[in-house]
Amino acid sequence: MKEVNFCKNKKIRLTEEQDQSINTVAKEKNIPFSDVMRHAMFDKGASSPYAIAIQHNMIKNELMNRIQVLDISKSAREKIMKELSTVGEYNF
């Protein structure tokens, strides 16, 4: 677990995967980490687009990790990884 500052005097614990996914969304949208977290947790509506984007990145990263250990040819693995890496960011 990684402990990160969420906002003034507040800390949360995240796994590396969660931290990486949130940072990816922050970089894609060019907004601070704390803003992504705030939107993901407190936006009104059924599902926050920020929360969905974080989940999207976590799933993508998990797929990439699993593909690395599959018993498939190197060329097939590279094609799959290339295709996954070109999957666009979640637009909202």
C-alpha cells in the first residue's frame, strides 16, 4: 500500500495499481491527482466519469500484466500489447 496526500491534512492508502491508474487519468486530463480523486468520489450522478476512467485504466493495466505471462508467441504478444496501448483515453 502506498500512502498519498489527498488534500490538506488528509491521507489515503492506495495500491500501486490504483495510484498508477489515478495518475494516468490526471495526466490525460492535465489536472492534479487530488482533483481526480475528488471528482471520482464526490461528483453527482450515477457514476462519476472520473471513477469510470480510473476503473478503465486499472482494467487495461491488469490485461497488460496478464498478457505478459501468457504462453503465446512473442509476435502475438507484441501485437496485443501494441493494440492495448493504443486504446484511447476515456473521453468525458
